[in-house]
Amino acid sequence: MDFERARFNMVEQQIRPWDVLDPDVLETLFAVHREDFVPPAYRALAFSDLELPLTVDGVATGETMLAPKLEARMLQAVLPERVHSVLEIGTGSGHMAALLAQFARHVVSCELREDLCRFARSNLSKAGIGNVSVEHRNGLDMAAEGGFDVIVLSGSVQFVPDALMQRLNRDGRLIAIVGEPPVMSAQRVLRTGDREFHSEKLFETAAPPLREFPQRDRFRF
């Protein structure tokens, strides 16, 4: 398989048409080899416009890797700077953390599954990416441990917990897929003051839910 041709087609046919036009983001999509973060059984599908099952040593984890255009557009929406600290919740294969690491000072990526932690660490190490820490823990626990300039939720949530927004530094930004099937949208939260936040809906999309996030109480008769 010609991976470079497939990578070029992914960028030109999927990602640019989805309004991902930042030249630094596009350059990073060429620099970070997505196929090296995909389970071996699905490597030929690395550049397809779909979510890929995440397997470790051939065993299904029940988790998926987000589609390329969704990762790219989320990255563009919160583009970190070299001095920024980043929190990602939902490491998966480590690919989104690898993309964020190209811009940020340091990325802390939290994953609930120990097998995926090992998989992501291995992928990041082989890619020579040293400014990512993959932690086997619930990312919500990080809400009590200092602030971040960028927070990325690599999965969907019913709502963004206030405790997580409080961990944004001043002028920090958070991106999440918010809602419930079939209605979800990517939302960006900007911290504009000590107690001020600005939330905006960027685009409609869908993603698998992040596990162990709080859910809204449902009214019962």
C-alpha cells in the first residue's frame, strides 16, 4: 500500500473539504503517521473516513479511534502553542495526543484501560514523541490537580462538568463532543475571566461516549 498517496488523499478529499485549512494542522497530519497508531489488523484502513476498532494483541477493547477529519477539526479548534500544557481525556491509540504534542509544551493523556495505555505508550515511543505522559486513570481526577491551557475530550459527553472547566487557565480552551445520539455537536469552551466562560457550538458530529463521565439526571414518573 502506498501510505504517502493515501495520506495525501485523506487530507485533500476528507480533511480540507471539512474546513480544516490551517497550514500548521495540515502539515502535522503529514508529519505524524496515522498508520503507526492503528492496530495492525486495520492498518490498511488508517486513512478511511470512519472510526476504527481499537484492538490490542488482537483482542477487542470496545473502544474506537476517531475518524481522521474529526481529530483534525478538533485540533484546529484548540490549536495549542509551544508554551501550553494540555490535558486529553481518552487516549485510545495515542494518535490525538501525538498531534497535540507537535504544538504543545507537554500533553497529559488519561486512559481508563490499562491495555490501551500500554498500546499508546508504545506507539508514541516508536514515533519518537517524548512530551506526552499517558496515565492510567480517570481523566476527571485531573480536575483537582492544577490548570491546563487546553483540554481535549476524545469522545462524547452529555455535558462538560463544571469541575473540568475550572481547570482551564485564563484564556484556556476546551473542546468536546456534547449531546446524546442522534444529536451531538462539537463545542468549544473559552475561559475569559476568573468566573467567565464562553461556549460556542462549532459543528454537528458524533462520537462514542467517554466512559465514567457524569450523566444528566433523567426525570421519572
